[in-house]
Amino acid sequence: MINAAMIGLGWWGKNHLAAARGSERLRFVHGVSKEIGAAQPLAEQYGFTLTDDLERALADPRVQAVVLATPHSLHTDQIVRVAAAGKPVFCEKPFALKRADAERAVAACASAGIPLGIGTNKRFWPSMAELRRVTASGALGRIMLIEGHYSNENSGMHFSAWRESPEESPGGGMTGTGIHLLDAFVSIAGPVAEVNARLTTHRSGPDPRDAIGINFEFASGLTGYFGAVRASPVYWRVHVFGDEGSAEALGETQLVLRTRGGRVETRDFPKVDSIRAELEAFADAAEGASPYPITPKEIVDVVAGFEGIIKSMATGKPVAV
């Protein structure tokens, strides 16, 4: 059992608390929030010590690892501070907003010899695990194209002022939905070589309306594209095309396999708590039982792709990554 500190007790921090409740691998013993009064009921509900400073959590002798669910621009410096304290660190997405910051954070963890986890929970969906397995198996033949879409209504339902800031959350829905698709693409196609991205804003403010469209070229030679809409009813799809077949992940639990001759097979899987799954995978890494399944290189590759997307949106031109 890993005793952890939860840094950031907003909407997503609360989801972490709920997911870890009852886990036999990780529990939260310390919480940090700048809004002590608002967070006090959470501390009482979950039974953890509440403070308003990261350093106090790092000084708590019970704390063996740290989970960050804080605004994006704070991640890099917080990771470096946690690494300096010698504690494993798990950081919510986006890990950073620029490649140089991601590299600095990853280097700090490597220098300290501590495990690093990233909170892209869609990696742990059964549909996506099966998509990666089928693609890697060779059943689809030569892979040529990957496409996807992710929309949800979270931006209006769980709005915070910092999520509207162009400096804190650039690229419309990129930090909320698009980053998950980018992570999925990198996990299958590898590092991004070039992006051509467009953001169309229909309404700004606490309940935004915008759409993203992005074309990709990957260093592996694959091409791809994805879209994301804020705010539209939840929809997830990642589709990989090869010359012998295609595999399409739909939502959390379904994969559709299409092969030559018009054969179609639908595979359905039991739903899992993907937030608990990623936290427990991090706990395993913190205890040295197994590496975290998303590598530091992949973390940096995703941030590099993200930075290229934001530049392309700003310039209206393709950007080499």
C-alpha cells in the first residue's frame, strides 16, 4: 500500500479521491488545497490531513508518493520539487504545455531515480488496450492511417476560470479532450513529425463552443487526423486502418474489427475504473513491482505534439515537431 498526497482538490482531484477509496494499492493520507475552507469537508470525508502548501505534504513522513491535479502551468515546477524530495510523482494531463518543460520534469525524475506517472486514463480503457494489442499483432497488415474523435460536455459542467485562459489552457478543447486523442495516437503511431491544426471558436466563456480539426504526419510514416468538439454529448472513437483490416475503438468498452471479405466482429469488454487503474499502476511503479505503462519518452512526445498543435493553430500553417 502506497500512502500518497493529493495536490489539488478541485473537480479532478475529487475524482482521484473517489477512485482510490477502497483500493488496496494506494490511499491518500494528505491533501493540499489553496481553499482550505472549501476542502475541509473532503478531508473529513476521506480522512486525510489537509494543508495549503506542497512543501508541508512533502515533509509529512507518511507521504510516500505525490499525485498532482493542479493547473497545467504549475506541473513542471511541482514535479521538480517532488523529485528533489525523492518521492514518486503522478501528474495529471497535460503533463506540460511545452516540450522543454516536459524534458526538464522528466530529467528531474530520472536524476532522482523516482518513478513518474501520467494521468491519461483513456489508455486504461479496455477498448484502447485491445486496439493497441490488435494493431501490434499484425492482424491489420501494414498500418497506414489513424483517425479519431473525442467530444464531451465537461467544459461547461465543470468550469473553472483558469480553464478559459489562453496561457493556461490553450487550443480550445486541446487540454481537456484533444490531449487524450493525441496520447492515443502517439501510443500507436509513435512521435509526431508534423501537424496542421485548426481551431474554430463559436462561443467563449464558462460554457464554450469550439471545434478542433488536426492532420498529422508521424515519424513512422503514418498519417492521421482527429476532431474534438466542446461541448457536445460524449463520444469517443479511435480507428486504425491497415491493408488487411481495420480496428475501431468505440467508447470505453467496445472494439469493432473489420477484415477482408466484409467480415465484421464486435468485441465487448467489462467496464473498468480507469482512474483507479492508472493510480494502482502508479502504485506498482512506486513500489518497484513494475514500470508505469506510459514511458517518459511517450510523455515528452505527447507534449511535443501538443506544442506543435498550438503553434499551428496560432499561425494557420503546418508546423514541424
